[in-house]
Amino acid sequence: MANILCVWELGSNLGHLTNLKLFIDSALANGHSVTLAARELQNVRTIIDSAEVRIFQAPYLRKKQRRGLPPIISYPQLVLRQVFGSEQELEGLYLAWNSIFDAVEPDLVIYDHSPTALVASLGKSWTKWVVGSGFLVPRGGHKFFGVFPDTPQTPENDQRLAASEKSLLNIINSVLEKQAGHEIECFEACFKQCEEQLFLTIPELDHYGERAKGSYLGVKHLTGGTAPSWPEPSAHRAGPKIFLYVSDVMNVSALLGQLVKSGSRLLVYGRELSPDMLKKYQNAVHFSSSPIDLQAVWKQADYFINHGNHGSALQAFVAGVPQLMIPTHQEQLMFAKRIEMNGRGVIASMDQKDFTASIEKLFSLRRKVVRLKQSGLEVKDGINQKIELLFKSYQL
């Protein structure tokens, strides 16, 4: 029996927990001891329902994000701005992570979006797997590490990228030298220390583009949720079935108004949607306050409207459902562009007041079976089988 620690440090959606659940379920089935250090604890038991899993609060800082700063164009810049931007900040996190490591004494640590935990693991002897979407496992092998795709190659950007990498490396090495007596040559070493880089996606939709190093595990098929309930067809409501997974940060009301006029049959799942909007469209749109069975949705829906959320948009892509994507941050935009490049989606801005052209472009697309570059990545139990083989190959 092995001691397995799963860690999630950054991000705020349940996708990180469902990522780690794949590994936790396999580990428990094989008789291993499992501990989870999670960023957000309020939803842990809704996803990780086994009482056998020990729970820790993942270390994190309460950081206020300054406004008016230039866009982030690389993973190192993201770490500096969102995680730690000074030796003092990193040292506190470093010590906290090592307290968890000392308490658990892991044989294997599985990291999901956990850059500080990776720093704190440098020089440690346990087995290390880093998992997540392409965005969460940045691309190396270029002049700069983890540069976001479509970043213009200009002298100004090169200067920014070099400065951020140098700053981040100096912070890390000052803490490592003080706490562990060693240094690293580049930030990429934090990821290179891992024996496995496991992408929970497909090559076509890797945020950074397809790469040779690492393993693509494929599509994560979630089960459960309520059965989809669509508005009944009528003389004024005989258009396509459209599923919307949205939030109120975008102009949802304007979008719904234009879709209702098109005669579409709309099913909406979203958190914190405006009560006024719900009341306004309650007779024309079906709203769900609880998660919906997505596997049933993909069989029935003609179109999918979302923010470019990796999990659901990936499933829709493989199912052949065309998408209208309205990203709210950089990671979602990167992912949406991959879907658009493959001819299976349309990107709109959340600041748009008129979605007519975007909707027309969406309606020009039709459901289409997607042929993946790597076979088997869409198979329902494919990920579970690959994880099972990983545990066996490491004799855990």
C-alpha cells in the first residue's frame, strides 16, 4: 500500500476536483491510502465522497489583483501575479506545503494546477505526476517557457518575457537556497522533475498545440445530473435545441433575447443568474438550477453555448456539437481558439450587445462526427484504464 497525495492549489471550479477524482478512485480501488490538499473545501464532499480520503486545506495567499496591468502572456507571468510575487510570499507557501508533505509522507504526489507545491517538491524523492488540461502543464522547448499562443513576437514582448522569467527564478532560488541549500537553472525544472506529464485532453485541443512529450489521456466523461428538459415545440418555438452553460458576467439577457426571437428551444444551466432575467424569460426558456446530465445533452442538442470551459466544451467537441463560445479569461480564449481552428465553433466577446452575426455563423454549422488524431481518447472508460496501467507500471 502506498501513501498518495493529490494537490490542487489554483483555480476555482470543480474541474480540478473531478480531475483528481479519477486518480483517487483508482488509488482507493487498489488499496492505497489517499490524502487530498484542496484549494476550495466547500464542494469537496460533493465530488470526493469517500470517507477514506483525508482532507487538508491547500496553502494559498489572499492576493488582491491590481487593475490596469498589461495582459498576462505567459505561465511565469501568471505565477508572479496570481500566486507569489516575492520571496516572502513564496517562503510562507513553501513552508506550509512542506508541513503537509511531512504529515503525509507520500510515495506519490499528483499535482493539479499547483505551481508552489511543485517548487516545494524540488529535490524530494517521491514519485511525481502533474495532471490537467494543456494550459495547466505549460509548454517548454522554446525560447521562453509557457508563452501563450498567438503572443506577438516583438522586442517589447521578449523583454517582458525575459524579465518575468528572471524575476520568478530569482524568487524561487532565494527560497530554495535558504530552505533546502540548492537552486534550479530554470522555472521549467519544476515540471521536468515529474516522471509523468498527463494531459486530460486531446491533441487537437491542447491549449499550446499538440506536443510529443507527455501523455494525452483523453476525454473525461462525467456521469450524473438531471435529465435535460427542453421547451415543447410550438409554432413560435420550432428551432434548434440549444444548451447554454453560462454565467451572468456576460450579457446573457441580450443573448437570450436574440435566441428566443430565432425560435430556438433553449435549456440554460448557470450559476448566479439575475433573478430579473430568469423572470423575464421563464415562459420561453427552461432554466435548471442543478447540474444536467451532459451525456444526454450531447445526444439531443443541436448547439452548445458556453464560456470555453475546458471540460464541457471538450465533451461537446468530441460529440460533434457546434459551439458558440464567449470566453471570460485568457485560458478560455486559448481553448476556444482551438475549437474554432478545427471548424467546430464560433467565438464572441462578452462585451457584445448584438449577437446576431455570431448566432448566424453558429447556425451555419451542423453536428459532425469528429475524427481524432489519436484513437481511443473519446472512449468512456479510456482514462480510467490508462490510470490503472500507470499505477501498475509504477508498482504502486
